[in-house]
Amino acid sequence: MNFVPVFTIVMSLTYFYAWSRLSTDIATSLLLALPFILVWIIPVRFWSTDHSSYSKLDHTLHVLGYVCMGLVNFLIISLLLTDFILLIFRPHLIQTYYGSFVFSLTTVALILGLFRAHFGPAVREVPLHFPNLPQELIGLRIVQISDLHVGPTLRKNYVEKVVKKTLTLEPDLIVLTGDIVDGKIPHLKKHVEPLDDLTTTGKAYFIMGNHDYYSGANEWIKYFQEMGMKVLLNTHDLISFQEIKLMLAGVTDPAAAMAGHPAPDAQAAMKNHYQNQKGEAQFKILLAHNPKLASEGAEAGFDLMLSGHTHAGQFFPWTLIVKKVHRPHYWGHSVEGKMQVYVSAGTGTWGPPIRLGTKTELTLLKLKRS
């Protein structure tokens, strides 16, 4: 079934609920319809067609549509919460000022969510303990950037802030675990360019996420390679730390098939060299955008897997839904067999530039021996 008709029906029913509870006249009805229309435009205008051009009007509509996604989300939650309170407790004050109460809840949630997302990301330090960690790797510092989603709502200034924070952390490795872009190269090139400063360290590695594939896989792979990123596509690199070698492998995303690329294969990633190298790795790290690949990583024999994709739900109530869908690897540290897993909550945001109940994070992972 085509997505747009289904989405149209869902938005219509949602609007009807809001209209039935809040509308008092034609002016109110039209004003209430505006955010629903702007949300509806997103899949119709931007997801259903492949734009070769992207005007200032397109950008404005895109941003407004995403912000309105958050507004509609909080509006419906506020309506449901208010109706529940009225059903159970029937407070006279809320009955009298029903519309004002709903709009106040919606506005506070929206502003708070926008504020928290805009002023991110915070550095999150995560110690990871391994019983047999080689002495040479104790204290190894890995900075993980994931799910930036450079696109309509996340621009150059935010990327520059992420890069600056990353370099001040003095990482031994920098890993970009997918969904870095949301759009085509001509529209986003200047906003992605600050990432080039990460490659001067010679320690930056990149894997593709589903949105990177949606945005033009071949073009972005070539772009990041030319930038100097080491792009891992079911391959690995052997990195020397003093007298030992660390394997850093990366797999493609399940969305790779739509771009005619190989499916994710952790076994192949362990076998296929990024470059011609010799030696045996004493510690093995897998980069896999989607944490649902954890079982494959553990079966292949990796010690640690780093992922993103989930955004930890980004904002309520999706925080609850994502936790249920992706458990036990929805966010933070978890274990799959003998392999440890860390899932980033995301360094940026997708869609609504909102965080409520989660934080954007620039993750500093420190390897330790338990």
C-alpha cells in the first residue's frame, strides 16, 4: 500500500480528534489545520520524489514541517492526558480552561524539546570493562559520532561544534556510526565540510546508515573517501597500538539492498581487509549502525559493537516505543553473548529537531580492564 494515502488518513483522523476538542469557530479550525498540513507536506513533497533542486522555499517548508511534527505529537499527547485527567478527576479549573491548558502543555513541551536539541550535544563518558583487555589498549579513547542527520534542521554551525568538541577530547579513534547525512551532496556539501577536520588525525572511520543510503549511497561513499575517511563496507582495518593490533570492522546497513549494495555481513567484515595487512588482532570492534545486528556480531566473535540508529526514541512517547522495539539494545550499554554493545542516543536529531526524555550525545568510550 502506498504510504502517502495511509499517512493522509492518519493525519486526517488525528486532526479530527484535535478539531473536535479544541475548535470553537472557523478561524480556530483553520489555524489548527495549519500544522497538520505542514506535516502532511513532508512525505508528499520531500519523501515521495527525488529532487534535483532544493529552493529556499523547500528548505523553509521542510523545517516548518519537521517542527510541526513535534508540535502535533505534543498536542495529541496533551489532549489525551487532559482528557484522561477530566475522565478520572473532573477538575473544574481544567474543564473551564480546557483549551488554554492543552495549548500550554503543548507549548512548554515543544519549546523545551527544541531548546534541548539546539544546545546539544553533551559529551557522555562511558567506561567499558573487559576482563582480558590487552595492556596496550587500557585507556584507549574512542569518540563516537552517530545519527547527526545533517540536513534541513541541522546545519554547518552544529557540525562545527561537534567537530571542535571531538578534537578537544583527544581521541585515539573517531568512529562515525551512520546516518550522518539526510539529503543530497549539492544541498549539504558545505554543511558536511567541517567533518574534514576529523580526517587530519588519520583516525576517522565511517560506516553507512539507512539514511545515508536513502541520500545517495554511491555519491556519499565517494565523498567521504575523498575527504579522507576510512569507509568500512563489510571490511576491517588493523590498527597497531604499540606491539598489538586492534581490528576495527564495519558492516553495511540492512537498507543497503535498496541501493544495490551488499547486505551487512559481520563474518565477511572480519575476513575482508580494508587494506593489504598482516597480523592477528587481539581485540575486535564492530561498527554496525543498526543494533539489531548484534547477534551476528557476537556470532562472528567481536568483543565490542558500536551502534546508533535508535536515537533512544528522541522524544516522548517514541522513547517508550523504541525501547520496546529495540530492547535489549535500544540505548546505552548492553551485552549480546560474550560481546559488549554500546548504542548511541545520537549526536543530532532526525525529523523534529527535538529532544525530550533523551539527550543528544557525543560519546567518549574508554576501554578498561575489569
